[in-house]
Amino acid sequence: MLEPILLCSVALIAVALYGFYSKRHIIKMIISMEILINAANLLIVTFGAYRAPGYVELLPQSLAILSISSAGGVTAVALALMLAVYKVYGTVDVRKLRRLRG
Amino acid sequence: MIELILWALAFGCCTIPMVGWVSDKLGVKHLREWYSSLVLALPFIPYILLLRLISRIGVIVYPASSLFHSILAVDMVSAFFILPILLVGLASSIYSASYMDHDTGLNSYYTLLSAMILGMVGVVSAGDFFTFFLFWEIMSISSYALVAFRKDRWEPVEAGFKYLVMSSAGSALMLSGIAIIYGIVGTLNFAGIALATRTPTLASDPWIILAISLLIVGFGIKAAIAPMHTWLPDAHPAAPSPISSLLSGVMIKTGIYGLLRFYILFQTLHVYWGFILSILAFLTMFIGNLTAMFQTDIKRLLAYSSIAQVGYITFALSIGTVQSISAGLLHVFNHAMMKGLLFMAAGAFYHATGSRDISVLEGIGRRMRVTGILLSIGLLAIAGMPGLNGFVSELLIVSAAIQRELYIQATLTILNFVISVAYYLRLLQRIMLREPKGEVLKVEEAPATMIAGMVILTSLCIFVGVYPSMLISISEAAGRAALDIGSYIAPILGG
């Protein structure tokens, strides 16, 4: 049962990377970011559940809960920035955010 | 002692908004600024006690026993990293008092500033991945908000969004790496991981290689190592100058700390690490230095030079001897002082003229004499003039490379030092020696608190340059503690 869940996690990472590279709406980018974090969470919980057969370990679950809550904080800041982007640029198209050359 | 430092900073985070509200209501000028500087100065007292305690007993574990070994474990390496964080944090808080006086929302500014310092101190003193990740996210989230603090202008918003997306993707990849390591060894405690990875069969396990690559990417994004550096030259110039000096001075060093910690934890596998890290280090140096040559914006130039300096430190870590690691740690401290000072001086010019373009700022050092002299000291220090601190650690990095007979690498590093001297001296000549013209003729000297913030860092640059032996002895103790993994494991798992 371990392998299908790991494959699912890899698939989530692939979906997230696809979103980063092909989507131009800021909210879709934020969703991709969330999917990437959730792929990591799935990996943590899976290893916690299947590492030792017979019981579920507690530490990975608490790490996953910590990660979910911190992802909530990151998303809040990202959405606030999205509002600021909309006020300054008048658009939420990521391709218009190309003035910096970095 | 470490809990006192963290408690003092957390207390500051909670009380700064209240004090700020009171100072707004009563109309007391600068009460909030003085209070936040006081709160950030307070942790120095437990820090000195901490340093004395660690030099006696080696590793401090707090709390002594806990569920899952979720602890703070402070050894000499962590203690060495805490010092620049507290120093640059205090200096930038003092500097902010007059730099930020035209901005609104200062209550949240100072709260986020102390939260970021709390996060950084926590990251370098964590003893397991759970604590590490918790403080890592505190540091990251507050730095996203601080980069985009002036949210009504286009540059901070765009740079902040770019930084947020890259950095949180990096955190997610780091978390995947942590998950894989947990799946292999069954613990998140650093000492437990070090104990478990001592079996040599693990070196060829594809999972551990995947986990190490994910961790390198996660820490590398924070430390701005070459292919992952693209957020830094946008985010550091766009942030307010005191925040730039914190980001460039110490926050990228938390990525370095992560690399160092795991480089040592996976010591049995360090052939892979050292080789990969040295390639990345040279890529970082060359990209940073060569791009910095062509910059017209003073803060972008300094940001690219930060990338190059991260390359030097990474190279020092990749050699992996006591000398090289202590030289790298010394350079972490020195670069924090120098780059903090330079970003603050650039910010003082920006505050006076409203421009960061070097061609506009030509000759401004003749009008703002004190700031100009402080900037010159910073530039000469980072260019490696003997008698100032940059020279000491750059010399030690090169000599550590030569001791291991890495002559090609040492030559390439020296070549990079020479390239960097070219743009530092050119910047010095344009700011200090040209005749001022246009707007620059009307500027006045920077306010006293801004000067005070810079003077703290400048005096440390000069002190370490003239009398390096004290800091060298601490950094050597840290280098020895970093490589002596047995005495790191024993107090944590045996106690």
C-alpha cells in the first residue's frame, strides 16, 4: 500500500510544477503552491503510517499539522500580496509581473 | 539560557504592538522604536552567559527530556550563529527609528522584525526537525511580509511575491526531504539521524540521495546558491534598507547553517556533499561577481555581491576540515557585519535622495561625510583590505584550501576576490571622489539614529580586523564542535 500513495505524492508534485510553469493567474499559482505543500504532507503522513507495521506514529502527524497551519499563514500572506498586486498593476496576470530582471 | 533569549524575543513580539498603540495614543515620539531596540538588546545578557556555559559543557539541551526528543540543542556552532543575528537585529532596529519615520503601520513592522529575529535564533538553535521547521516558517512568513512592506509601490510587491513563491516551494521540498529521512531512520532528532546514518550501506540508498538533493534545494533557495538565487537580487533591494541588511546579513546564513548541519550529520556520506557543494559554490561566486560588475543600482550591486559571498562560505564548508569550517563561520560573522553596514549606508543615501541609481548618487559621500566614511570602511572591509575584518576570513578560507592542496580551487577563489575588488573600488570612487551635482548638492547628513546603527557594525568591522584572535578562537571552537559529532550526540541521546 506504500507505493500507490508515494506515486500519488509524486503526481501531486508534478501537478504543482505544471501549475507553476503554465498558469498565469496568481490564484492558480497560489493553489499550485498549496498542492506542493500538500504533496509533502502526504509524504510525511504516509511514512508515519507505513514505516512500522501495525501502528501509526504520532510525530509525523504532528509535523503534518504544523505544516498545514504554516501553509495557512503563507497562503494568507500570498493572498494579501495578490490584492496589493491587483491595486498596483490593475491585473492578476503573472506575466505582467516582469519588470524586475533578477 | 537559550530559552531566555527566545522568551525575551517572544515577549518583545507580543508587547511591541501594545507599546506602539500606547505611544500612538499618548503621542510620545519614538517610544515604540526605543522599546523595540531595548527588547532586541536584552537577549545579549543571556547570550553571554550561554557562551560561557557552552564553552564549559559543550551542548545545552532544553528541555532536558521531552516527547519525541523535540528539543532545542545549542552547541558552539549555533551559539556562533546567534551572535551576528542579535547584533545586526539590534543595529537595524536602531537604524529603522529614523529610516521608517515616513511610513505607516510601524506597529506591525517592529513586531514582524522581532518575529523574524526570533525565527532566526530558533532555526539555528533547534535540535530536531520539528522545532527547526516551526522556527523556519516563523522566519520565512515574517520576512515575506517585510519584503513587501511598502505595498503601495510596484517593486516590493512584485519582488515579495516572487520571493514568497520560490521560498515556500523551497520549504515544501525541504519538508519532503525531511519526510523521506523520517521514513528511513524513524526519528526527526538531529542526533538520532546522525547516529542512524553512520551505517555505510545507507550511502548508496537512492532514497537518501533523493532526500539530500531535496534538502540541498530547500536550503539552497534560502541561502541563494547559484541556480536557486534569482529571488535574492529582486527581494533584497526592494525591501526597506534595515530589512535588506537583515536579509542579506543573516537570513541567508540560516540556509548556510542548514547546509552545514546536514553536511556534518551525513558525515559518512560526505563525498557526495562536498563535491556537489564545491561545484555549486564556484557557480555561485562567478555568477554573483560577474553580474555585480554591470549593476547600476547600488542595492542590486550589493545583493549580487551577497550571492558571491555565499559562494565563498559554501566553498569553505565544502572543504570540510576544522580550519575551513571555522574560516567559513568567521566569514559568516564578518559578512553579516559588512553587508549590514553597506546596505544601511546605501539606505541612508536612498533616504536622502530617493534614488538608488549610482550615477545619480555620484559624489554624495562629499555631502554626507559621516555616512560616506562609514560606507568606505565597509567597502574596503569587504574588498579585503588588511586591518579590516574581511581580510582575515578571506585569507583563512584560501589558506584552508591550500592546506588541503586544492590549488585550482584556491586560485579560482582568489580570482573571484580580485574581480570583486574591481566593482567595490569603482563604487567607492564614484560615491566618494566624484564631484557632486544636481540633487545631491542639496542633501544633508543622515539622522543620528541611522548613524548610530551603522557605527555599531563599523566598530565591529574595525575591532575584528585589528584584533581578530578573540573571534578566531571562538570560531575555531565552533569548527571543532561542528566536526566532533560524537560529543554532539552523547548529551542529547545519552542524557
